[in-house]
Amino acid sequence: MNMSAYSSHRNPKVTIAAIAIAVVIIVGAYGLVFWQAPKPTLTVYTYDSFMLWGSDPDNIDETVFGPFEDEYGIEVRIERLNTDANGIISKLVAEQSNPVADVVIGIDNILILQAQAKQVLEQYTPSNIDLVEHSIIDALDPDHYVTPFDFGLVTLIHRTSELNATVNPGIENLTLTNLVDMASMLVTENPHFSSPGLSFLLSQIAVYEKLMNADWRDWWRAVKDDIDVQEGWTEAWTKWDSDSARKILVSYGTDPAYDASWTGGAPDTAVAPIYYDGVDYAWMQVEGIGLVKNGPNPTLAKAFIDYCLTAAVQDNIALNQWMFPANTNVELDPVFDYALQLDDVSLLNELLTGTEIATNLESWLNAYDEIMLG
Amino acid sequence: MVNVTIDGMWKEFSDGTAIGPIDLEVRDGELIVLLGPSGSGKTTTLRMVAGFIRPDRGRLLFDDVNVMHVPPNERKIGMVVQSVALFPNMDVFQNIAFALEVREWPHEKVVRRVEELSDLVGIRNLLHRKITEISGGEGQRVALARALAHGPELLLLDEPLSALDPNLRESLQMEIRRIQKELRVTTIYVTHNQDEAFAIADRIAVLNEGVINQVGTPSDLYDRPLNRFVATFLGRGSILGGEVTSCDDKGFEVSFDGQTMHLPGYQEVGNIIELSVKPEDITVTRFGDDGLEATVESIVSQPGRYRVQLKIGKHSLHTFISANTLPEQFRPGERIRITIDPMEVAILADTSP
Amino acid sequence: MRRGGALRSSLMLIPFILLIGFLVYPVAIVLIQGLLQPTGSSFQEVVGSSLTQRIILFTVGQALVSTMVAMVLGVPGAFVLTKLQFRGKNTTRALMTVPFILPPIVVVVGFLEVFGPGGIIDSILMALLGSDTSMFNIATGYIGIILAHAFYNAPLFILMVSASLERLNPDIEEMAQIHGATFTQRLRRIIVPHIRISILAASILTFLFSFMSFPIVLALGEGSFMTIEVQIWNAFRFFDYGEAASLAIIQLLITMTLAYAYIRTGVREREVTGRTSYVRTVNIADLSTPTKILLIVYSSILLILLVGPILAIIRSAVYDPNTHVLTLRGFESLLNPGMDGGLIPMVNSLFYASLATVFSVILGLLLVFSQQSKMRLIPDLTSMVTLLPLGVSAITIAYGLMIAIAVPLGLSTNPWPLIVVAQTLIGVPFSVRAIEITRSKIDPAILEQAESLGASALHRVFFVELPLLAPGILVAGFFSFAMAIGEMSATIFLARPENFTLAIIIYRYLSVRKFVEAGAASLFLVVMCVAAFIIMERISENGYGGTV
């Protein structure tokens, strides 16, 4: 009988060795293929959608930061973390003992009030700080932990085709009291997870407490059953866009400009700033750029921050980020005429001081939770 | 091969039941049967010898070497169990070759050995079959070949044939016996079946409630049971108890329930003794004055014969009568006479129940 | 016994060491540092707050309700899948596994598109009734949360319970029937006791899943609902590590108490198994009309719930809601090296998930072996440890891995090994369960045979035990793969751009409203999962498909 007709067992040690070798080879191959040459790198942490709203998001980093890379012979890694600015600070806190990032972009004027944010940042005043107006610097951080990068106005938006003065007279000169009646049309963002959401909460608090001398919580109690609070801006926008019942969204004053650039004509999207006693109000959100404390390349990082204030970067903000550039000398695209302008509104930021926000934020959020979960 | 000495082996389980102490000597090349009813501790004893159960006390010697701390895979044993437990992921060849492959034999040697063994147990034509494609009897042959492949010094068989039908069981008994003698491998064979034990054993160890009651050749045990359990379990004997009333050089006289019987041998007068009487040593007659008077309790028909249940006073006996002895003459309740062959009566040494 | 024993126990130690090193230690660091932090809330403050109490109540309540709904929806499905003859049974099974791999964010989108206001069902109703206002919405609020949890977990019940039903000896049931037992009697006396353990096992997994739910509650809850996990994330984001740690401890206490109760109620007790020679099946044609109607109603509900969101995902892969056109742009962007590197996320996903699968199967095997240990406490301890990855907040694990391992070891610049570790850990509870079930079916006499024939532990494991465990290992591999490839929480926290996986890419696309691209990536995940399942079924001849 033919010997090979019978199958025999392999030695298990051989099998184990074979599996181990296969794993090592695959891991090695992966490591080799994805190994990156150690080129000096400047790492920038920012939030997930940073500068991705333009016509060519795939090449935006090259367009905007390429010249800086060429000038210094280094690579700029824009790391868009899968989170917002609060999450970035969490990550920086976690990495505090061994920082990876050199620069962080996206810390706004509310977040910088948190002690932890200052704890992971190094104060730095760029040499070309004069490119930014004083009022914006002061609105963000007079202590220069962060330098303004861009800013925007948080306000309410709607579509004129769905909601206009003819059908809903309340939409013109929209007061918070009107908004109570329209709460079932309103989508906003969770103040815990979203900066426009938090901005809206603070706006509402400012109007009630400082202008109306009323208890701000009354408003939330009145709307809590009807309002739709989404996790973040994207979710809220999606809801507003897809659900015909939700016609009003807490968003940015530049949305009509974005709409206009998409459709190429006059936009359907319109803003409805909060109105009180003859004045339109909005909350200004200023996003800053900061130097990471003990980052690997402090000199480069400082040069990078300076570079970010120049026209090379600031020119690109309007159409890719849909915010106003912090460098107000920059010429804006005509579509920005449709946006809510700084001059159109009175800023609610001026009613709430930084110290006031820093001291009360936690209790405000708790009170908010108490009402919303009740 | 090997001489196995079980010395005071004892194991207590968490439920309070205990096995042992077991003392048993298995001689080189011998086939010893552990016989007992289910639950008597046969399998546990076997598994202690195999090393799957660690005894609490005692020694286990293979040729004077204590193997108590040797793991099963180093004890040089082969084992066949009732469930066969063939490796379902391998074919017949691989099953038999298993013990050789783990010993890293060269492939040609493995093939030669497996073919030799498959000839021995008569399954050469099955080598390429899957385990699911063979019958129960074939499975046992494969299991036996597998257990013998590496030339074990001790073969342990745990009810290997109990799941098979009687005809197949008998022919396989003969074959196991033949192979065992041919290979001269020391063997412990566990069964609850007396016929099987008698057919196959050099010696039998009768186990009851975790203790070995008697060890001996089949005829030893049959003719000279030491106690009630061995007598009833092995010879299906009946027990008569009585008092020795007289004794002389021709023998002694024992009396029970007002009747007496003469037996050879010596007994102290006044002793209370127990006798084991096997059914085939009882002769039944309707007439005459010989022997003892008994009452017919019941008659049950069996192939070619009748089983007759009798009563002498408070003692029960049974015997068989062949079908042509006109059983209709006997009816339950009828008084008859019986004679018992005095030479075949066994006096039980151990009268404790 | 001594040498094999030493080898065995040192092998047994590996999973414990890994779980302690990569799970217990990082989490402990976060908890200890959080509680010692002077600035954050103290444990007493957190426990005493009425908000926390309300959150705990809601978390437990919704998890209970979700578990019950999933059970009610799933258990009949198990009967249908086991007892009814119909074509496409295997396809049905393959589909059941899809929810496991879908990142919650994708499910949310699919859910809203089918069940939400203005969604598919709503549009149909509006068209039918000629209404121009939205009239149907079961995607949001409490109902939405519960349904989404049911979407994830009803398949778990179906697969686990049907696997158990298949092992119910048909003879027993037939005997009962012959002896005049009515269906309800058979159900109560024979069937329920038989599947009790699998129901309990599915319930515990479902409860833990819903208890830990985070993105679903946030997205579908419309801001009115919060689980403990959401609040932990809140606390981390506002740097109140004290509150985060306190909440994580509360969470851990609840989940581990539950896990302990689960183990104590005898889940490990052996199921009475018949030889699965055949399962008595029924042909649809043989059913009575009322039963048929009931069956059709039930199947339709289940079909809409499970298949609806999946179909919505397929549609979203080719339909751009911004421009309202059909497009293949999504698939192009998956292949083109763009912002997120084209094929790299796909390669990463496959690479991490494959490695995680290998490791989680190996860990699963070792844990199952140590569960068989005769030593006291070891089996219970093992079972607890096995459930640990499901019982600890994913955010806490991710944060812990970051501060306790990645940063000190300098892995934060290249964290891919940690991503593999995190993905391995979440697969372990599933892989252990799958292997455990197969292991309990192996006749111990077979393993003893191997030993008596002179096999060393190594030989026995390789020649006998592993081949016999193969079906379970395949199932374990499949679920580990599915869990790993869909893992978000830890991966998202640890990954740098070169480590992005498909799940992360989906998240990123959605965050910049690239719905088609997100849809295409989701569809790719679904296809990979179904393919993996079919491969597994093919390899495993025995059709152990549902053995979760």
C-alpha cells in the first residue's frame, strides 16, 4: 500500500512557529509599508471639520500650509482629531507629560476660560499680532494663551421658502418669547458637546439675566418638551435639513453666504438674530490658535502661529471654514455680503464677563440638565 | 509487560461517597476483570489506575515503581471505553496512528505498525474510513487497535462491549481474549456482566460498594464464594441460613426451619452458618421423602426451561427445570420435595450481610 | 501532571496579565487619579446629586426595557429560524450579524431615514393619506432609543436562542407530545428550561450593551436623555475627572454586580444537549391560517426593523441627499487617495481587525481552558474577567489607555498597537462565549483518550482539542472580527491620521456632511461583514452559524 495514502499529523510546534512567523511577517510588512521617513514635523491638533468646507478639501492643507512647509523644509501635519475643541484639550491633558502636538487650533472664547485649557498652553504673543483687531483679541483671551484665528456669529437660521414674515410674522424681530411658541420648529445643539450649542445657551442666559432681568431657566422649562437638542452641529443641521417640521436652527451667521456659494444666486437661507427691545443680538465665537506647552518644536510652532495670521492662511478661511478671518484686512468673497455682519448686531459676549462664565458654567450646565432631563 | 500492584488506594468524593481501600495484584500478562454492579466503583478504580483520578491515599506500583505522580500520558497504558471516544476529526488510520505520531515515529514505521494492528483486529479494509462511516463493533476494534498501537504495558478496558448487541459482544469477547493472549499484555477489564467476566477472565475481582470482596479464578468464585454478595451476584445462588446441630467425622448437620441437612466438613456445634446453593445443584421431585420440603412460589417461563421460585420456611431458593419435566405438574402453592447436592454447597466464611 | 500543569497555568495567566495590563490597570489609573484630583467633584457629591440619581435610573430603566423588547422581538425569531423550513435561511442568518459591525452613528442615520419624521415610512404614509405634515416618527425619543437598541440586540437573541434550540433533542419533545402535552405545557416544561440559559446569556449581553449606550442615546434622545456613559463623557470634556471617575465606578459596580449574579445563577451549568442529529422542522404550508398570519405580521415587523436601516445604508451609498441625485462618488472617494488617504483606512481596518481577531480568539481559548479549571474560584473569576470589557466604560478605557500606556511608553505618536489591543478586548466576551459552547459539546473521554495514548498537553491541544473546537473558533473569529472592525470609542480617541479605520472615516465624512462617502464606507463594512460570515459558514460544515 502506498505510504503517502495515509495522512500524518504535523508537529504542533511547527504549526505554532508557522503562525507566529506569519503574524510577524504581516506585522512587519505593515510596519514597513506604512513607515514614514523621520522628516521634521510640526504637528497641529485641530477639530474634525477644520477647513474642510471649501471646494477642494482634499488639497486644502497643501494649499494653505504648503508655503510654510517649503520655507522651513519641514512637514506640517494637520491632525483633525475626531472630536471638537473640548476633546482636543482632553487629549492634550492626557498627553501633558509627553506632548505630541506643537500647536492647537480651535480653542474658542468659552473653552479658554477653563483652567485645564490654560494648563496645557503656553502664553505667546505673535510678532504680527497687530493684524488682528484689539476687540477680537480681547473677546477671545487678553492673556494671549490663544491668538484669534477666525470668528463667527452664532445665531438662528431658517429657510425663507419655508418660513417668512408672510406666514410667520414672528420670524421678523424674533424674540426669545416668540421662540417659545416656535419651539417645536427649533433645532439646537447640546451645550455639553457643541460650541454653537453652548453659545446659544449663553446667549439665552445673557438675554434673560442681563436684558430682561428674568430667570433664564424659565425659558428652557417652557420649551423643553418641544425643542430638539441634537448632539452636535452636523446632526442638528441634518435634522433641520431633512425634517420639514424643524424649520429653525441654531447655527452661524455665515450660512446664507455658504448657501449662496452653493446655489450661485440669492440664498434661501436667512438669519434671524435674537431681537430684544429694538436691537438684534448675537453671540460671537472666536476660535484661537495656541502654543502647546512643552511641545516638541516650540520655535517652529511660534513661527507657524505667526504664519497663520498672514494673508496666506487668512485668505482661505472665509470659503473653506465659513468663518470671518481674524485678520480683518483680508478681502472677503462677495457671497459674504449675505452673511450676518458684525456691525448688524450687538454682541451678547459683552453682557457676560469671562469671570462670570468661568464661575457659573458648571452650575448653569447642571441646571440645564436638571430641566431637560426632568 | 508489567506487574500492577494496587495498594490501599482510596478516594473520597465531595458527595461523601468513597472508593477503597482497594488492594489488588495484577500479574504480568494476566487479564483480570473488575466485576461489580453499577455504582460499585469499578470505573473509578480503573480511572485511578489510568491516572485520571488522583487517589487520596495509597500506592500504585507498576513493577515496584510507584506511578502515583506520573501523569496518564507517561504511564504507558492503553485504554478503551464504552463510548469508544474515537477522535471524530481523524479517520481510522489517524486514530490508530495517534499514539505513534505523538511519539514522533517515522511515517513508514507508523504505517507498518498500523497495518499490522489493523490485521490483528481485522479492520484493514476500514483504514481510510471516517469515524462516522463505521459501525459500533468496528468502532470497538478501532479503539482496541488504537489503544494497542504503541505497545502499552497495561491495557485498561472499561465496559468496552456493553453498548453492543449480544452476538457481536460474544464474538468480540473471544477476540479480545485471543489478542490479549497473543500480545501478553497485562489487562484490567471492567464489566458488570458476569457472563462476559467468566468468558474472558484469568481472574475476577468482585467489587461492591467501593471494596473488593473476593479475587479468584472464575471457578473459584463460582464454587467458593466468600460472602453473600459474591454468591448471589456471581452464581445467582440462594442463601440458606441455619444452626449447626451436630458434627462427627462424616460431616455435620445443619438445621433450618425444622428441617435438617447433612453436609461434609467440620463445624462447631451451635454455630450459625450461611450456605450458598446454586440453582443447578437443586433437584426437584414431586414424590418421596428424600431431601427437604419446599413450597412452589412462582414459575416463570424462560427459553428452553422454567425458573422455579421455592420457599423453605422463610428462606427463598430458586432453580431451573427443563421444559420436558412436565412443569404443569407444579403449581404455585404446591408442596414438593427438593434435594441439594451436598458436595456443591458453599459455606460462606463471611456471614455479615 | 506537574510539567503539563505548569505549562497550562502559565498559559492561563496570559489572558489575565493582558486584561490586567490593558484594561484593569489603565482604568484604575483613571479612577484613582480622578478621585484624588482636588478640583473635580467628589464621589459623595456625584452620588448625592439628584441629577446623577435620575441618570442612573434612566440608564438602568432603558437598559431593562431595551432588553425586554429585544427579547420579545428576538425569541420568536429564534423559533422561526430553527423550526421553520424556508429558503434563504443562511442568508437570513448572515443578515442578522450585520448590526454588530455597524458603528452606532451609521445606525442612527439609517434609523432616522427609515423611521424618522420625513423618513421612508413617514413619506409613504403621507403620500397614502394625502397629508402634508409629518405623521409618523418612532426614531427619536425614548421609543427611538429602545428600538435602536433592539435593532442591535434582537439578532443576538435570535442567533443565541436558535443555536440552543437546535441542540434540543427532538426525541424529548416528541415524547412529551406523545404523552399528550399541549404546546404551552411543552413550552413551559421542556423548551423554556432548555433555552433559559441562552436567553439569560443574550439578556446580559443586551443589558450591558444598552446600559453602556452612548451615541444612540445622544443622537436619538434629542437632548432629553442621558446615560451614565454620556455623563462620563460630559465630565471628561469639562475636565471634571472626579465626576467621571465617580460615575465610572458606579457604572462598574452595577455592571459587575450584574455579571456576578449572571454567573451565580448558573449560566455555566451544562445545557442538556441531545445529539444534534436533526431538528424537527415545519413547512410553512403545514401551518394553520392564524399561525400563518401571525408569522407574516411578526416577520414583517422584524424585517422592517432589521432590514430597513440596512437598506437605508445601501441607498445612502449611492444617493446624495444634498443634491438629490444618484452618484457613485462615494465609492470613488473610497479608492482615491484624498484627505483621508483612500485605501489606507480600508487596509488599516482589515489589518487591525485581523490581528485583533487572532488575539481575541487566542485569549478566548485560554480563558475557556481556565474556565474548565478544577481549582475553586478560577472559573468564576474567569467568567467575571471575561465580561469586564463589556462592563467598563469605553471612554474610560480609551482615556486610560492613553494616559497610562500610550503617553508613558511614547506610543502616542504611533498608537496602532494600542488600537489592536482595544479592538481585541471588546471581542473577548463574544469569542469566549462562542468557544465555550463548542467546548461543552466535546466528550471529555476523547480528551482523556488522547492523554492515555501518551499525548502531551501540546499534542492533545493541537491534534484533538483545537480541531474539535474549530467550529466555535470560527464563530469566535467572526464575532471578534465584526466587533473589532466596528469599534469606535477607543480607536477614535487613539488614532492618528495614518491609523484611521473605516469606522472613523464614516464618522469624519458625516461630520462634514459627506453623506454619500459615509454611505459607501458603511456599505463596504456591511459587505465585509457578510462576506466574513459566509466564509465562516462555508468552512464550518456543521452549520454552527448561530452559536454566539
